[in-house]
Amino acid sequence: MTDHPVIGEPRTAHERSLERSLREGPPDEVGYRAVALDFGTDPRVETVRTSRSSVRVDRRPPHMTPIFASLDSALVVLVVVFAGLVLLQPTIPGGVGGSPPPTEPASASPIPVPALTETFVSPRNGFSVSYPAGWTTKAAATTWLPNKLIPIGNPAVDELKLDGVARLVVASQRLQEGQTEASWIASYGQEYFLRRCSGDRATWARIIVDGRSGYLDLNGCPLSADRTFSTPDVAFGVIVFAADRVYRISLDGVVDLAYFEAILATVHLDPASAIDAPAPS
């Protein structure tokens, strides 16, 4: 019975040579047997283990030096941080990720007031006022009777205007016996399209005319009934009392409150010079 060698214990020189060849490889293959990754270092660097030594092999692209590798990592971190800030930014008007705020309309500039170089003196209504050069004037020819409406163009009003720009209309009447400011205002009648703008009479703002406190009964009222004069046509009006008279002064056209106040600042009320008799026939 032939003895067989135990596995792992070669008995002859030939077996020992075969074992060494299988374990180490032929001489020209030494150094290429065992390859292991070292996860404690840069994953792009491999450690090549051989039977005699371990060799670190850099697998990074040839152009990537350690400095540029660090910069590359820093750039990635910055990109990630910036993207996170963008995604976490609250959605607010004007903020990142939010809708832009609605465009606000530009504030309207005050309408320029021409130089008030001319003076008009009413022959019937007892007042004077300054107005710009180039305006036309039309003096009242009759008296404003109690409880009567005086629309634009009524012969009881003084009218100063420049077509397409502005129009100043003034009328006055004597208070009746026992009539007060409050009772006159309570009985004051207006055309329908003006009443819608006047609102509650108890809330009328006050405005100064020749040192007296007047009632601002129209404050930016659009005159849709008279667009042929100017576009837009906006009206302002004041009721003011002086001695035994009441005055109704209005301005309409391409105007604003500051324009109206500039003209009112030149008004001088002279109730003693007013004429109440009807015009001669």
C-alpha cells in the first residue's frame, strides 16, 4: 500500500517547488498578487500588497495634484451650502424664491400752477381773485337767487377759464333774514352728479379763504357730465361765509387740491361791494 502525502505537507523537492510557485507565482509576477483597498485613506489611492511589501498607488487623474484636490472639495462644499440657502430661503415678496412685489403706481406730481399775474374783480358778487395770463373771463349778469341751482354757464356766476386746462366759477348771495351758516348749508341744493361726491355734510373738511374757514364740499369730484371741457375734468368746491353773504367757489379741469388752494390764496371777499338787484331788463 503506497503512502500518500498529507495535503499541506509536501514531501519532495518537486512538490515544494510547486507549492512555492503556486503561492508566490513565477519570478516575473512577483509584486502583482494581492491587491487591497485601504479605506482609511483617500479612496482614489490603492495599497498594493505583495508578499514582501505594501505599495501605495495613486489612482487620481494625472492632472489632479493634492492642492487642486483640496480646492475641488472646498468648491463642492460651497456649492452645496449655497444650494441649501436658496432652498431654505422663505418665500416672501421680493425674496429669493418669492414673487416680486406688485409694481406700485408712481405718485402723481402736483400739477404746476401757472403764475397768477392777472386780477379779476367781480362787478356783482363782491370778490376779487388772481388768475393766469391767457384765461378768458365772463362776469355775472344776474343775482343768485335763494334756493336756486347755479350750474356752470348760469348768468349768475363769474367764470374764468382756459379751455382744456381749468375753469373757476364763483357766485354769491345774501343770507335771508334769520338764516345762519348751519341753516343755509342744510338747505343747500346741489345737482345730482355733485351730491354723489359731497358725502355727509357733517364731515366736510375745512379750508381757509381770505382768513375765513370755508367748507370743502367737493374734493376731487370727477365731472363726467362735462368731459368736453377737459380730460380729465376734476372738481373742487368751497362754501364760505363773509358778513351777511355766502360764496360758492369752484375749480374744475386738469387740477388738484394744491392748484385750488393756490388760487384761493389770492381771493379777497368784499361783501359790501356786492350787488343783489336783478339785472335791468
